[in-house]
Amino acid sequence: MASYVVVVFFLITLNFFLPRALPGAPISALDDPRSETYVGDESSRIAVENYYGLDRQLGDQYTTYLEDLVQGDLGTSIRFNAPVTEVLGDRLPWTLLLVGTALALATGVGMVAGVHSGWRRGRRADKGLLALFLAIDNFPVFFLASIAVFVFAVKLGVFPLSGARTPFSESSGVLAEIADVAYHLALPATVLALQFAAFQYLVMRASMVGELESDYLVLGRAKGLGDRALKYRYAARNALLPSLTVAGLQVGVAVTAAIFVETAFAYPGVGRLMFESVADRDYPVMQGCFLLLSVAVVTANFVVELAYRRLDPRTSP
Amino acid sequence: MSRARSPLFWSGATLVGTLALIAMLAPVLSPYDPRAVSGPSLVPPSGAHLLGTNDAGQDILSQLIWGARSSALVAVLAAGLAVAIGVFVGVGAGLARGWVDAVAMRVVDVFLAVPALPLLILVAALLGPSGPIAIAVIIGLAGWPAIARIVRSQALGVARRGYVDAARGFGAGRLYLVGRHLVPALGPLIAANFVYWAGTAVALQAGLAFLGLSDPTEVSWGSVLNRALSHPGVYFTSEWTWWVLPAGLAITLAVVGLAFLALALEPGSNPRLRRS
């Protein structure tokens, strides 16, 4: 708990100091005659600095930043001219839908393949699956997304190129709208699911291999239990616990992959928003995305750690 | 060592070796200056331009050949930096024990918890258009905590071995112990982590360039991909197959090759299947 609070506080502090510490940052650019956003006029520069509170002590600025943050104020988007929290709130449901769908698609596949592969370690099926998933796991996801667009959206024409729904479509009922959203979701969710499945598979397989030498399997075999029962009811169940940690790590994978996949498919989630904010130099939104995504990853790991303690008494202090 | 002869090792080593050779021989191999306008824009592949030209009339094959150099530079620099800091902190903490160790590991835990890509995007965007060296430095700074943690736990084990105790008994100093016993004993682990981070660095460099976060005048695989994909209509002509596909394949082969090599080099009979 204490370490979780420390990490979140560290992220919040990083988010405050990075723009003020790095050269070429938006704030120091105001003072730099060589930068494109240099404010030449002395009095208007002072006015701008006063507006952003830059003329005050760093400590003062920091406490104001913390106070605003506690009240859910992350600043105002330069591009949308709206509160950053509002912009993030508009985009977050799309990311949750995309990541949630991909996880649902991937978890079963990755686990079953991992159990099967680990149980038959070193055999042909294992070697084939291992090579396949290792390649997928390391395949740059933005390139995979581009291949998917080219093959399935352009050449075969079975899925839309980009976006999350058909623009300007006349709403013809709830069902049609759901179908439209699902139709746009299929391709990006599949690409994301491949990444998740590969990760899940690798951990499940390693964990399954770890169970192979266990005494309880020898005993089970000695008392005449069938292969299927040993594999699923005994080994797989015990191998499941380490893969719970994966659930937490998956959020880290999800954040990275979502930034790339949403960008490649122009899917209107938080990842795409971060990309857009970079292109638009919309620094408040960029920082908001950083804070939301990194706190999500840290929180997921914290929750998994708590769940772990409940499920496995050996890890409790 | 049977592991060294595994198909994983050979496929990884062949890919990495070939790409390293291309990077080294770039001036000899590339038919044109990658930045020079060497033909009309968007010419499909032909005898004069094996992979055609981009929208500015630059030879795509030459850009990919020189891109290997940019990737190699970032891979070596970023992995070198991450390993140097990681080994320094890891070995230092493992040897010092006590409060130094405790403080170092708390710091490592905090840094490890921060997801790399959002942080790299924020830093790269705040730095402004960055060349390969700046990109390599920020990737290297993101990579050290993971290495420090692994190296420390291994260093603790090595430091407890009999021959280290014996050396200490004969009056060996700390620096001597580190140079003579600890680093050689950790060699295979350090090598595997170096290769693993080289692969991660290539993927991250390309990813940041794909997101438009590298200097646009820089010749790299990721910037070729970024330029191609932001060209309107790239999907609707044959351009995708000779502009996007080769650049994507170059990145994929390098990343997969380095990842396979890292796995094959990983010490221990039950290779930790990655990501710490």
C-alpha cells in the first residue's frame, strides 16, 4: 500500500517537473528568443507567465498543481478548448471497449495454448506454438496493424479502414448502431488480442512447465488418473496462479499496444488522443494522457498484488 | 553448450549478423544518397530504384540500408547505457547490502512501475525533434531499473560463493572483487540483457518515429514508415507493398532476431520467458 502511494505520488510529481525541467519544453520556450512560440513583447510575456502562474515560486506552483489535481482539474486543452478531464472522459470508454474486447478474445486462447504447449514440452506441437507466439510477441504491433488494414480493409474490403463508427450515419435503431460499432471494433481488437494471447501463452507455458516435475503429478499418475485429468484438473489449476500476475502486467502491455493500435486505426481512444496531442502540441492533454495511462498501469499491478495475497497465503507477510 | 546451437540461436544470430553487416557496409551497399533526390517522386520499383522512390524522390532502398545504421546506433547506445547503469547499481547494491541496498532497490521499484512508452512519448515530445542519440539516451535511461534488479539478485548469489569469500580472505578489495569475480560470473546474464535491450531499443525507436516523435530529417526505418503511412492514399495504390512493407519487415526482422538471440543467450536451464 505504502509503495503504491509512493509510486503514484512519484508519477504526479514527474508530471509536474518534466515540462519545467526539459529544454524545448513549452514553458521555457516562451522565454527563448530562438523558439517559435517566443513571446517577444515584454508585457504580454509577463501577462502569459502570470496567467500560467510561472512568475511564482516553484514550490507555490507545485502546491497549486496538487490542489487542482485533487479537485480533478488537469488544465485546459489547447486544441479542444475544454477541460482535459472532459476530453479524457470522452475517449476513455472507447479504449476500455477495445482493450476489454481484446482481453476477452485473447485470454482463453492464450491460456489453453499455454497449458497444451507446456504439458507437451519439447514436442512438435510445443515447438511450433512457441515459435509462433514468440514471433507474434515480438512483432511490432504498429506494423501488424498496418498489415491488417492493407489485407482485410483494403484488399479484401471486409472491414472498415479506420474509426470507431460510420461518420454522419443516420441512426437507424440501437441494434444497427451496435452492429456498426462491432464492425469497426473487429480489426483493431483482433490485432490487440494477438499481442495479449502471445503474452498470456508465454507465461502460462512457463508456469505449466514448472509444474511438470511436481510430486502430486507422480502420485496422480501412480494412482491411475488419466492424462486429461492430470493436465487440466491438477497441473493447469496450479499453474494458474502465476498467470494471475499476468492480468496486472497485461495492463502495461495494453497501454503500449493501445497507443500504437489506436493510432494505426484512428480509433478514438486515449492512446490515439496521446498521439494527437503530440502532433497538435497540446501539452495539457499529453500530460493528462500520461498521468491516466501510467496510474492505470500502477493501479492494476497493485490490485493484482492484493488479490494474490488473498489467493496465496504463502505470499502474505 | 547445446543451447548455443539451438535453432533459436542460429536464426537470431543470422538475422542480427546480416543486419549488422548491412549497417556497417551502408556507404558501399546503398545505390544513392538516402537524402538526395535521385529520381521522380513515387516511382514504383524498377532497375534504377529497386524499391522505388518516396514522395520526395528519394531512393527507398538506400533509406532502408542507412536506416539499419541508425537502428544499430540506437540499439548499441541505448542497451550499453541501460546495462552500464543497471550493472553499476545492481552490483553496487548487491555488494554494499544494508541501507544502500534498501534505498537503491526502493528507487528501482518506483522507476520499474512507470510504464515506458507513455513516459518516452512525453519526454520525447517535450525535448522537441530528437535525433538518434537523444532517443537512445532516453531509451537507455528507461531500461536500467529492470537490469539493476536482475543483476542485484544474481550478484547477491555470486557474492556468497566460496571463491569470493576466499578472495576476500586473502585481502581482495571491493573493486578487485567486482572486476575479477562478479562481472565475469554475471557475464552471460549481462550479455543476454544487453541483447534483449538492444531489441527493445530498436522497437521503441521505430515506435516513437512511427508516432512522429523523431527528427523528420533523420533517415531511419521508423521515419520511413511514418512518412509512408502519413502519405494520403498509400493503402490504395501499390505504394504500400514497396514503401510500407519493406520498412516494416526490416524493423520486424531486427526486433525478432534480437529477441530470439537474447532468449538463446539467457542463462539458466529454465529460461525465464521474458519481461521482468
